[in-house]
Amino acid sequence: MVSLLRNQKVRNALLQVFYVGSLAAMVLACVMIARRNLAEQGITSGFDFLYKSTGWDVNFSLLPATANDPYWWYFLIGIVNTLFLGSTGLILATIVGTIVGLARTSSNELARLLGRTYVDIFRNIPLILQVFFWYAVITHLPTPRAAHEAFGILLTSRGLYVPVPNVGAMALAAAILAVIGAIALPVWLGRTSRLSQPLGERLGIQLTAAATALATAAVILALGRLPDLPLLDLPALQGLNLKGGLRIPPEFSALAIAIAIYGGSYIAEIVRGGFKAVGKGQMEAALSLGLSPWRVFTLVRLPLALRAMLPILANQYVWLMKATTMGIAVGFTDFFMIVALTINHSGQTLEAIGILMAGFLAINLSLAAIFNRINKAIALKGNQLRG
């Protein structure tokens, strides 16, 4: 026994077993104390409440919802709402950040000044204050009777009303996927090595793929059109309220705008740093080969900048996804809001918080895994430090 303890590997293994055992004992003790306290207060633990009717309704849902739906369905609604808000905010923040970041790297002094001013202002104002500001602005817009109208879109204090196609849900989802394909296919065809054509001679194939995907979307919408109804459901004033179309509530609009502006200020600095990381010698070498400035930007500067930006950009995206929990401040029914209402109505605090933690953990780990896969795919092979 003494000889075994003199072995360094054995001592290390025993210390690890002791450490893990101590942690397990602490967790077990906490669980037992929590169960005893809950039992003394008459609160039953477990997840049976997930199958009970909620008895309350939500003000925004991408999925059908009634007060008779069970809690597990409302959790799913909250996750879908969070993903929808997060995706919209990330897309808008990326667009804003890219524009401002390019302005900050521009040779135009005025553009650099405007970009720096934008970053200095919006990066230093807390996100929750920006959410409150934009919510106040939107809720002080005109009433439905005096709504601002343009191209069938109505802007009021009750939200933004936009036309929607009168098609089935499955057909609409398939058409959206086809439109996404019209954007993604040309990008993939322009970079893949599976085609024999040189990279600079694939414009015809890219345009054909985009046109085919858009035509597919149009055919799907035509086939999925609801009978005896016009192609578009246009919002219109009926009495004191607006009917028809799709209503985007003020809570969602305020959060999306705030995340886009606040997140865009951080992404702008990431974009600026990525472009600054590209050496001037590489661009001068591309120009010396006779490439046009646009070809130098798309084939040399942008790909190299993306490789430098992506790891930091992934962290920023994960942070912005967690920032969707600000929705509870203005009453948006995201995942966090659903969990808070569940705690108030069911009293299952530990279970609801556990589901909230597991949900955000799954969302953020999935987002990080996607970006890690992209980062690995675009990394320059044979140019990394090896241990």
C-alpha cells in the first residue's frame, strides 16, 4: 500500500477520485436539501407539469397557441420566438456592422469619421436603454387610422403590418427555403472546387442556379395558393383596427432594431480589424497580376479578412443570441419570458430554470459548433502552428 502511494500516477488518480467524489457529494446534498425544503412547503418536484394546460395566452407566436396548450408546447413556442428574434437581429447586425466596418477602413475621411462616431455612441450605451428607447419611439407612432403607408406596408403604434401570401404553411416554408437556396447556391458554386470551370468563369452557372431557385419558389407559391383568395393578403383598416397581413409587434421591432444597432457597433470593429489584418503586400501582389480592384477585394482581401474575423465574430454572435433575453423588459414572449410566466403560474422554479439553461446551452453550443465547422473549412491548410 505504501509503495502504491509513492507512485505519482496513483496519487494523481486518487486525488482526482477524491475531487470528483467531493463534487458529487456536494451536488447530491444540495439536491436532497432542495427536495426536503420543497416538500415542507408543499411543492412537488418533477416534470409532470409540462403536460398540464397553461391557462394563459401569449401575445406573439410563430406557432399556433391557445390557453389550453400544455407547458411543453409553450416552451417550444418560446424557443422558436427566441431563434426568430436572434436570427433577425444577427442578420441585421451583420449588415450594419459590415457597412460601418467598411466605412471605418475607407480612404474617405468623412466615412471614417461617421463610422467612428457611430461606434463610439452606440457601443457605449447599454443595450437595455436602447431597447427602451426604440420601444418608446415605436409605440409613439401614429394610430392605425393615421398609419404611414408605403407599398402595402403600414407602420403604426400597434406594430408593422406587411402583406403575406395566401398560401399554406408548408408551401410558404418550402418557398422560403427556395429563396434561401437562391442566395446560398451562387455563393457555393462560386467557391467550390468540385466544378471544372475556373473561378472567374462561373457567373453563368451562378445566375442559372439563382434563377432556377427563384422560379421554384414562384411555382411553389402558385401551387400552394389558398383557393378563392387573392395571392396577397393586404392589411387594411377596418373600424379602429387593422386587419389582414402579418403584424410585427412593437416589442419584436424594438428588440430587433436595438440588437442590430448595438451588435452592429461591435461587429463593425471586428470587420475593421479583419480587413486591417490583411497585409498590403498581398493586395499589391494581386494588383500586379492584373486583377481589377473589385477582383482583388472579392478574391484576396475579403477571404483573408473573413479568416481573421470568424473566431471573434462567432463569440459576438453567441453573445447577441443571449441578449434576446432583454425581451422580458418590454414584454416580448421569448424563451426567457415563457419560463418566467411558467414559474409564476406553476411554481416549478427549479425545473423551469433548468429547462431555460438547457435550452440556451443547446442553442449557443449549436451556434458555436456551426462557426467552428465553417472556421475549420476555410482555414489555410498547412499554415497553422503545431504543438
